[in-house]
Amino acid sequence: MGRTRHMRAINRVGGVLCLEYINTVGEIDQESGKPVERLNTYEDLLVWSIEGEVLSEAASHKLGQAGAAYPDEAARAVYRAQETREMLYRLFRMVSAGEIPASKDLNDFNLARSEALAHTYIAPQGQGFAWAWRDDEALDRMLHPVIRSAAELLTSPDLSRIKACVGTDCRWLFLDMSKNKSRRWCDMNDCGNRHKARRHYQKRRVSM
């Protein structure tokens, strides 16, 4: 339960599934210079998937049992999850800076996109049809909706609204849906307040 509370404590500010997934890292650790990892175990991945409404409780329970039965495969799924997240981070970080992503990241993304879409099908819904996901037992199946979300964002008019938080110790990304695209912080109550506190401290030191 402690780990579940830890995952639920993640502030969801990305505005779209793929950016929320990218933000499953914490602030940059001052000693190591690296962001704090939040997806350390397969349980972490499952909890995030439930909280992000990527998996149902039933599907998560089923995958949890499979992960417990095949721990090596579960560990590989966590590794793929981390690698996929970092690839998406590099891709969207470049986009947020108005630059073209590296060819390798685009190639890796397109491979992941092809694999993800292979798990979709068209099903009746109401008076029409809708995309649906196959109920397979792949331990990394929660990554497929994330990849599809990324593909939709990359081809949407909101591409220019992707921003990187300007916080010194933050690497979170978000959609800036403000009218004049003036948002600077992932969360004004978090990075924004820390920045204001830091500036206030520096001003006091100068005036002393």
C-alpha cells in the first residue's frame, strides 16, 4: 500500500496521456544529477496504469498475477517501459524546443507505433464504431495506449502547445492550453512557488 500511495502522489499536470507517462519521474536529484525514478517495479507500472485509467482493476490484477509468475518477463517489461518513456521524453522535449527529434528516436517511435496499433481493432459502439484494444496478456500492454496517445499528439494542432517546465530541477512536459500560451510551470503551486522562494532568498541576500 505504501508504494500505491507513492504512485498516487504524482501530480498529473501533463494534460494528455503520453505526457503524463513521460512525467513518471520526479525532480532531479541534487547529488546524482538524475531525475528520481518512479517506475521501479512492475507493481509501480500497474498502479500507474490503473490511476491513469489505462488498465482496469481486473486487467491489472490479471497482469499482476502473470508478472508474479514470470518475474524475468515482468522485469523486462519495466525496462521497456522506462526505455519507451525516455524515448518519448527526448522526442517531445525536442518538439517543445521547436527542433526536429533525432532520427533514431523517430524510427524507434514508429516501430513502437506499428506494434501498438497491431493490438487494436474496430468494434461497434452506439450507432457507429470505435477503436478498441485487444485483451491480450502482454506484460507491457499498458504501453500501447501511451504510444497511440503520442502519435495522436504529434499529428494534432496542439503540437505547438507542448511546453517544458522552466523549473531548475524539473523535466516535466505539459500542454499549455492557456489562450496566449503563457504557462511556464508544470504546476504553479510546485515549481512556480519554489522559483519564487528562491528569487526571494536571493534578493534578501543581495540586500543584506
